[in-house]
Amino acid sequence: MGYKDFIDLSYKPKDDIVCQFRVEPAKGISVKRAAEMVAGESSVGTWTDVSTMKPRIKKIGARIFSIKGKNVKIAYPSILFEKGNMPQILSSIAGNVFGMKAVEGLRLDDVSFPRSITNSFQGPLYGIKGIRKLLGVKKRPFVGTIVKPKIGLNESEHAKVAYDAWSGGIDIVKDDENLSSQKFNKFEKRIVKTLKMRDKAEKETGEKKVYMANVTADVGTMLRRAEFVKDNGGRYMMVDIHTVGWSALETLREANDDLKLVMHAHRAGHAAFTKDPRHGISMRVISQITRLIGLDQLHVGTAVGKMFETKQDVLNNCDALRSNMNGIKTTMPVSSGGLHACMIPALVKIFGNDFIIQAGGGVHGHKDGTVAGAKSMRQALDAAMNDIPLKECAKKNKELATAIRQWD
Amino acid sequence: MGYKDFIDLSYKPKDDIVCQFRVEPAKGISVKRAAEMVAGESSVGTWTDVSTMKPRIKKIGARIFSIKGKNVKIAYPSILFEKGNMPQILSSIAGNVFGMKAVEGLRLDDVSFPRSITNSFQGPLYGIKGIRKLLGVKKRPFVGTIVKPKIGLNESEHAKVAYDAWSGGIDIVKDDENLSSQKFNKFEKRIVKTLKMRDKAEKETGEKKVYMANVTADVGTMLRRAEFVKDNGGRYMMVDIHTVGWSALETLREANDDLKLVMHAHRAGHAAFTKDPRHGISMRVISQITRLIGLDQLHVGTAVGKMFETKQDVLNNCDALRSNMNGIKTTMPVSSGGLHACMIPALVKIFGNDFIIQAGGGVHGHKDGTVAGAKSMRQALDAAMNDIPLKECAKKNKELATAIRQWD
């Protein structure tokens, strides 16, 4: 069948993975032809007819069932996939196809997984509901920070910065994505010191506080470090999902049945393949996959701030994390990158209440230091939750007033 | 320091990871300014000055030491990195930076790792030399095939196609990147049957034959499957490196100290981030990383065939795999995608002798079937090695003659 016979516009997907691609064909090739090549290469075809083909195999090929302009929908029968094996699924639907000469650009915009596939993944252990229960926060969004500078503080300095942030009202303190276990800041020592400060901050503020320890490494090391976090009373681990990879994440999630940590996903590197709307994989698809595997929290962009994504992109990502997915628990969206207190009302309007607002520079860059920066974040959040204009609220809150003077 | 103070044009890199980026700044931003933001975000900076910065930390920041047009070289002191932790290294040098608004496009073109970093990775167990020794082939390139159709054959059919290919003269038979363990073709059963056929083919041809079994899955499953291959007399495993991820590959490589299998890297999905020369990560960098972690063989493009890369791209990739790298063993380049016998002389001119020529459709799509397709490949290779024009050689070799009629 070479790359032929993959179109069936009358087909209604049933037990199929449905992919929505945007196809930018190479010069001289039609969208339809390029789509056929994509459907073939990603299922049972290759560039030429093969003598080893069997009639029954033709029947399990991918089916293009919709072509609208450059938007093409392809259904892949679930039998093509190994259940619970995300790398195998992606090697099919998001594999060789990007490298074909026949497409100038190819974008995997959206995926819908049938129940036979979603059932084979674990999904988040906590989800948004579980995280709210664990932290005892019913309605408002969470405020978080990243310890800054990104890298270079020693373990005690790190713990002190975290403590200051918690004291000022921050719920969640996160390691930087670049920090794992360096000479000047060893993982185990950092975890012990920082969790001790967390306990102190909890006692003093009467609030539950979270430390997200970055376990990013090879699999054996990640598992040991996650266990270490658990043994020392930690409740969260964080991991850089793209530089670690899907295989390790499945394994980490499986181990988390025992560890029972909340899993936070940082997405360092994603924009190498999500940024160009004409090529690569959308962050919406990454959101779906991350949720399916079972991470509880995921960075999805800011709409404002230093990252590139539009409001619509961010809403698409949030939808993938929070809407119904055959009973898979939800994943909490995290907004992070160039944020500060003054952006909070706009963020709450975009994201709603079920999300985390993370500010690194926006907390530690506050003119009066980390505690003041943290306070300005909580003050701005209170204002947003009570529909009070920031400037109004700033009259009684000097930290917010300073943040406004500094950044607005 | 916000995103300032990251330029030092007089700096000479020593114990640094040196990255060559191509920077396409966003509108209204200079290359220099965009480069500073990249260097800051990927080391110790963020979008604003932070109160928690220390003078000693400024000193370990990244240094831009060369700006030529849009090409920027940045040196990262090795202290910023956790040795042997590729995910952490990539979260720094190939992490958030791609998503910054300040860059319209950002391409990581090349990386050079200092000895302190290369020493912390295992590198290939075999390398080109070890593979030649294992297979008893001194000089010529290897010819391989992928079982086709990509997916859908049962275990016995799969083994039979492999046997036919080996009988016709193919050295290496590879699972398709989409095939792992599906309902219609279970991993264990396939391995047993295919390795049995390999033994038969070896006995009949007097040549060493290779079966590359695709272990792509979560980490636990991969390790179990690799062990199964070993226990059943297999010598190779293959893995889809990008859909599996770097963390799992490090763990698999570590386990391979005991397994002692040759590790073959398929790169399904790479082109989502390698295809656009103005954005993402080059395949040359992927080649460097893959070699450092320790895969013995890697797909690097075809220059001809169905994949997009140019001859220069492919040569850059081969150079990354085969040139000196602080004593790390070499990785064998694999050329695969839309190839057939008629392309072999051109391929040998481009790649030299140390590589694998893989043809799927080019073997099983031969008009007279798989055995004939395999023969045509070996005949073309013999011609290329002896500098005989293909048409000359085809006079005495009907399989090659048919391939020429079919495809040339």
C-alpha cells in the first residue's frame, strides 16, 4: 500500500487514538498526499509497497477521516499500541513523521485517547482535589516561588531563602530546574535543611507549607532521592519532564504508589518543539500526556510574563489538565516565568482558582527582600479574590505598594 | 544582575561546557541583548535583580565570549552541573531558554564538553571497533533492514521476514520503532522465534547476524526485556531514544555493564526539534549526547532518501559520533529512511565505511521479495566497495538489475 489507502472520510473513530495534525506540505505536494504519507509512516505503511504486506494488516492502518484546509484528523486503531507504554505511542504518532521531506512543517495539535488507552495509565495520585485537601486550602489559588538565584546558593542559604518566602505567605517553594545536586549544594543536605525550615515556618504561620525538591537525574538516582524526600517528611518531588523523559516518568509514577509524594512537573526544554505553531508538538498534547502518566502539577505558561505563549495557548493547556478525561484525575496548572504581584489579578481572570502562581524574581527581586516580596504576592492574591483593585489594597499594604511602584 | 553582566569577550573557555547558539532575537531586541538573556536564564540570572544574589555566585555565571552575527558562543563553568546527570545539564543549556519571548528563534547548534564532564559519562560499551570485532567484519559498511510492514506481522511472520533478509545477505535486522509488544506480536515470543531464525541463518550463511530487539517502554519493562534478550542469546537491543528520554537511557546504559548488549538508538521524534535550522537543537548535539551516554549506534539521516537532512547535516552528525571526544568510544552512524540498493554507492561516498545502511522498503519492496531485496543490497555494496559501476555489476546480478529497473 506504500503511502496509499489511508483516507476514509466516512470513518467514525471508536476505539482509536485520534490525532489532529496541522500539515504544511512541501512544495509540489498536496495536503491530502502529505497527510497520507504521515498516516502511513505512523502506522503500517512505508514509502513503497512491500511484498510482506498482508490484507489483515491493511485493515489496522491509520485512517484520515477529516481534512479541513491544513487541519487533518487521523484515527489510529488502539490495537497498534502497547497499553501503558507512552514511549511506544509517541514513537508512532509523534515519531518519524516530523522528519519526512514531504512535510515542510507538521504540528501535532491535539490528541484524544480512547478509554482502552487512558485506562492503561495511572493518572495523578492526588490531582487538584487531593492537593487542596493535603494543603488545607479550599478555594484560592496557591502562591509559589522558586529559590533564586537559580543556582549557586549553598544548602543553608537555600533553606533560609525558602523560610523567608514561607514566612511572608508563600505556600510553595520550588527548587530551580537547574539545581539537582551540585558541589556547592548537595541534594541530601539541602532537603534536610530546607524541610527543617518548612516545619518552622508551618509552626509559625499555622499554614501548610510545601517544598518541591528537584529529583531530576537518572532513574536510580531519582528513585533514591524521592525516597530520601519521603523519609525526611517531604510531601513533594519535582522533576524536569522533558530532559528526564517519558519512560522515567512512568517508572517514577509507578514508584509513587508507595512514596505518595505530590509530583510537580517542570517543562524545561519544551519550547524547542512547542514554540512554532507550524511544527512540532503543542503544549496541549504535552499536558495531556503528562496528566495521563500521572504528574499532579505542570507548568503551562503565563500568558503574561517572560514566556512566549498566548492566552489562548494557556487556556488550551489548562483545559487539557482540568477537563474530563475518562475518569483520570486532574493536574494542577502552574503559571511561572517573569511573574510578580501586579500580574496576579490578570492571572486569576485567565486561570480561575485552580492553579499555582509562581514568582521567582517577583519575590526575591522585591526592593525590600524576600519576605516583603512574598507578602506582596499574598496581598495581591487577597485583593484579586475579593475583587478589590490592587491600588486600593496597596493603601493598607506597604509591600504591595512597593511592588506596584517597582513593576507596574 | 538581572540579565546583565554575562558578556566577557576576552574569556577563554577552560573547564566549561561551551555552547554555540544561533540567536534570532525578537523584534526590537539586539542579538547581544537576547544572548545575555539566554546566558542569564540558563545559568544564574533571572529577569530582575534579586536580593538574594551573592558576589561569589555572579562569578559562576555563564560567559558570552563570542558574538559573530547571530552566532553566539557561551561558556558555562562546569561547577554549574551535576556530573553524569544529562537531564540536569540539558535543563540548563537547553531548558527554559527556548521559551523566552526575547528570542523569536534559538538554535543550539553545537556543544563542546570539557574532560571533567565527559569523564563522568560512560560512553559506548562497544563503539565502532567493538561492533566490527563482534560481527567479524573488518572493512565494509554493514547492511541492515527493518522488518516491514512496520507493524502487524505476528511473531512467526516477523521471524520469517528476518530470516529471509539474513539469508539474502543482510547483516542486521531491526524491529520497527513502533513495534514493542502488541497483542498481535508479543515481545518475548517474537524474540525467541526471531533469534532461532538468526541462529539458522548464521549456520547457513557462515556470517554473524544481528537482531536488534526494540525494548522501548518504561524503565522496569525495558530492563526486563533487555535481560530477556540476553538470556535468549541476543547481542543487541534497540531503543527509541527521544520518546524514552535521557534519564532512562543513562539507567539502561548503566545496566548494560552487566548485560553487555550492543545498544542501538532510533531517533523517532527528533525532527520535532531538529528540523528548523533557526530553532531547537541540532542533530549534531543529539549525536554528541547520545554518544556520551553510551549508545553504540545512532540514526543520523540519509542525505538521500525520505528524510529531510542535507549532506552537510549528516556529515556534522557523523563527525560528532566518530571524531575524538576525550577518549569516549565512537558511535556507529546509521543511515535509514527511504533507502534502496541504488543509493548505496552515493551513501558510501558520503559516510565512508564505518556506518550501517538500513533499508526497509528497499528490501521488502523489491519486486522479487525480501531475499532478492537483501541480495540486491549486498550486490550494490560489493560494487561500491570495488568501485564498479552499479550497472556493470548488475549484468551478473539479476537482483540488483531488478532493483535498478524498479527504482533508479
